[in-house]
Amino acid sequence: MTTVSVPETAAAPQRERGYYNLLSYIVSNAIAGEIMAIENYSEMVQLMPTTEEKIETVHQAKEECKHILLLSKLGHKLDFGVQKRIVEPQWNNIRKHFSTAVGKGDLAACLITQDLMTETMAIMLYKTLGRQEDTDPTTAQLATNILADELEHLGIGIARIKKLLAKDADGVHDSLVWAHHRVMPELFSMISTSCHFLCDELNVDCGSLSLGEIRNDIESLRVQALEQYIDTLDKVGFEATVTNALIASMASYREMDRHVLGLSRAGGGEGVACCGPAAAQNGAKSCC
């Protein structure tokens, strides 16, 4: 049986209640993401081509279980409430898209959704919580520990998708386009301090939540998330003509300011990729 413990750190000065309300909101969303990851990895096991990869995927799910326990213990230690279930509809929407990809036997779309897109957002989140000058020492240390696991998961995903790209580049690019238009709007809509139901579940006033409690703001988080996403796409080695158009398509997201998207690469405003290369060659009228 694995022993899970929240790191012991030196006592920090007591923060304002607003700080702990914000942590309650952020950590509850993080737990929801971890729950979704467990379900995604568990469902994806059947698509993995080798026994070794099936075992590795089960291990990834097990590590997400550990993260849930750690985050829950953090709430108990610092005396803020957490929800240990999926509340916000965006997570459920991503799960539905993932299950659709599993049903199609589209391993690339599954890997892109979980190991690239969702992990990229998790990395941005844990990097934010891991800055000790902005959060408390206990939260910062825990976030840093979880971040190491998420970076490892991202590396596994990148390696897996590179192998698929080498076998069927057009098909994998089609999977990227399909996943991007379904998953990224859901993920970016959660970079906010407003919610559908979570605040009520936590008995927290969403209007009182301020990222200033951790010396951050929504716009800077969106910039960080966008940069992390672009960096991930680059590391995989996707075609720039496809990824530039996908980044440009994010201008349609209600949450995204155009000057934030100005951080994307030159030429990023060239159209919107609704179909990947293979689908376009086959004359598809609509893929989005």
C-alpha cells in the first residue's frame, strides 16, 4: 500500500480567508481534472498496442489517484474545503469527447486530449501553485511534487504521439484538429474565477475570488497556458501550417483577448484549421 503524505514545511504566516477560498476553488478543480484523468487513462488502456504500454497507462492512472489524495490532505491540513468529484460541466464535456475518440478507436485523439492538452493545463496550474513567493510553503511544495509527475506524463505522451506521427502523419494531424476544436475551448473556459456550480458546492462567493491572492491575474494565466500549449505542440513536431491555424482559431474563444494571441508565432492568423490534411484531401466539407 502506497503511503501518501503532504510535505511538512515551516509554519507560514496566516493568510486572509480569501486566499483559502481561492485555494478551495483551484484545488477542487484540480481534483476534478485528476478524476477525469483516471477515467481517461482507464478507458484508453484497451487501445494501447502492447502489454508494456497498457501497464504504463495503468500506472499513470494510479499516479493521478495519488494526486487526489495529496490535494485532499492539503485542504484538510490548511483548513479549506474541497470537492472530490467532478462538478463543472467542462470536465464532463471533455470526458464525453474522449469517450467518443475511444469509440472510434482513435488512439492519437485520446493521447492528444489527455497526455498533451489536459496535461499542459495541469502543468500550468501546478507551476502557478508551486511558486513559493506567491503561495504558502506547504501548497508550493506539494504542487512542485505533483508537477514532476505531470511533466513525466507529458513526456510519455509526446513520445507516444511522435511514434504515431512517424506511421501516419496525416491521420494524427486530423486527430489533433478534431481534439483541439472540442477540448481546448473547454479547458480555456476554466481559466477564470467564475463557475457554474462549484462555488455553490464549496459555499464560496465566486464574486469574491481574486487571483491577486496569489499575485496573479486571469490574463497572465491565459498567456502562460497559451505559451505552454504552443510549446507542447512544437515539441511533438506537428506541422506549423496546421498548428498556426489552430492557435489563430482560439481568437473565437470568448475568454481570449486578441493581444494575448499576438504571442503566437508569426503567420498564426492564417485561417482556421477545421480539417486535418487527410480529411481535406478527401474533400471533407466540415470537420469542426
